[in-house]
Amino acid sequence: MATLIESLQKHFSGNESCICITGSGGKTTALIQLSEAYAALQKRVLVSTTTKVRHPEDRDYHCDHYFWDEAVFSYPCKKGERVFYAKRGPIKAEAPPLEDLERLKEYYDVLILEADGARGRGLKLHSGKDPVVPSFTTATLAIASFSLFGQSLSEHCFGCESLDDRLIDEETYSLLLTHPEGMQKRMKGVCAILFNQAERTDRTKIENIRTQFPNLPLFFGSLEQNVLIERNII
């Protein structure tokens, strides 16, 4: 059986030139694992952001080279290498100009961009300005934690301040899938929706959500274990 990352790669096949990762509950882990998997296929991989991410000193992105300026354009990336490029901010690594990223598509086989922020929360409703998904995006992976049943919505969902506080249940995940500021916002190209940490959840809950939305490209699995539990075949 294919792993979760292998299944996502197959789903994105032919459309991986710019993959944006949005949502919450595993974006950076997915970015690292996908970059490693594409590099293993001898792809030239660029890792970056359209918002902000932790500095490499604070989070190991497992890249071969790190760039903070236009020197990235003169580096001859080799097959199987991973290159990190961002602007060095005072607290976090910040997004380079989108025109830089679009230009770098000419130099790399795969761009993987973290395109959202959730301040460490497992769930998210977006604001008017996010996620930041560029027009040249060819695939989008939206992520949310599926291990928060019974937990407080206000504590675990960034952007849910306008909603009445309640315990997270199946209706919460249905809302995230259908709300205009939810998981599907600004998805471009070939899309996939990943409910991460699903190994911590009763299988019945997975089946209930999956069958409720049979026409959505839903994946249920574990990034930590690289395991695919269930998915919708579209």
C-alpha cells in the first residue's frame, strides 16, 4: 500500500511545479516530507513561503542550501537537491517577492510553498488576506488536524473567534470544508485536502466525513507516521 506522501505525489503528478500548502496542523511537516520525497526522485526542489515560517535555526527544513538574497538566482541547483529561500525577518523567515518565486520556477522542477499561518493551532478559518496562494500555483494541499474531537473550538481553531465556543465534533469539520473562509479557500490547480493525525481518531468519524463529501479530494492519514488511512477517489 502506498504511503501518504506517495499518494499525494501521485495525486499531484504532472502538476507539481508549484505546490502551495495551506491550513493548519502539519503544514511545515508536509513541506519537509514532500520536499524530501521529490528530491529522492532527483527533482530540483525549492522550499519557500508566501507568508512567514520559522527560521532554519529554529526548525530544520533538511535543505542542502539556504539563501536570503538574490544569490539564489546564481546557484546552479543539482538534481536531488533542496534549496531554501526566504527573506530574513527579525522574528521569522519572511516571504520573498512573488515575482522572485515565479521566476525561480524556471530553475527548479518543484516549488513547495508554505502559504498560510495558524499560530500553532490545529484548525483554521481564514481572514480576508489569507491564504496567500500565487496565481502560478499548480497544486494546493490544505491541511487540518483530525485529532481534536471533544476539544474546545476557541482554543484549537485560529480565526474562530466570531463563532460560538463549543466542543469540536463532526459538524465542526463539515463547517471547515464548506465555510467560504474554510479549507477550500483560494485553492488552485490540482487540490487535495488532508486531515492529519487521523490515526488518533475513531474510524467511524473518518467514514462519516468521507462519505458526506464524496466529491472532495479528501485524504485521511498521519504525516508523522507517513500513513494513508483512507481517501476519496475522485
